[in-house]
Amino acid sequence: MRITRDTRKNDLEERLLEFSGRIVRLSENLNKTDAGRHVGIQILRSGTSPYANHGEAEDAESADDFIHKLKICLKEMRETWRWLRLVRHIPLVEKPELLDPLIDEADQLIRIFRQSVLTARANRTRRSDT
């Protein structure tokens, strides 16, 4: 299989879809305490937002709009990573060690979005110089 820009884009979209699904399932399985409900709402919001905002970035109206939407994805992923660490630290789930792969995936997605923002900024600058 030849790897193209569209293949990478679809791979990221699928990873975000899977990540969002895992976040939804996690939020439903947090302890039914005040803290569990609070964190569940927060992690549900921040953990599903990158999937939707990535779709918005694909239809951006300008380079600046594209970068802005990628930065929203990055910001929400960072917030989700922190909530996940808190859920594991407290813990708000029965088997907190099962969160490690999800925390790792959040970290990887943060790295992808960070690099995407840097690349998009460099490309915008390069285009404006010509």
C-alpha cells in the first residue's frame, strides 16, 4: 500500500474516532461519585472535541483558520491527557492501570497535533514569502 497524504489524514481521523469512543466508554464507567461525575463530564467534553475539530480543520477557510482549529485540537488533547492522569491517580476507575494505553495514545495525538501546527505555520510563512 502506498502511503499518501490522504492515507495519513484518514489514519488520524480513525485514531481520533477510536480515541473518542474510548473516552465515551471511560466516562460512562467512572465512579458514580460527585468527583466521578464532574471529571466524567469534563473528560467527555475535552476527549471528544478533537475528533470534531479535526473535521472542521479539514474544511478550514484559510491557512490561519486551519492552524486555529489544529490548535484547538491540541489544546483539548492536552486537557484530556491531564484528566486521564487524574482519573488514574485518584483513581476513579476500578483498574486504573488499564488507562495507560489511553494516556499513551493521548500523548501520541498531542505530538501529532503539535507537529501539525508547526508544519502548518511553516508552510503559511513559506507561502507568504513567495
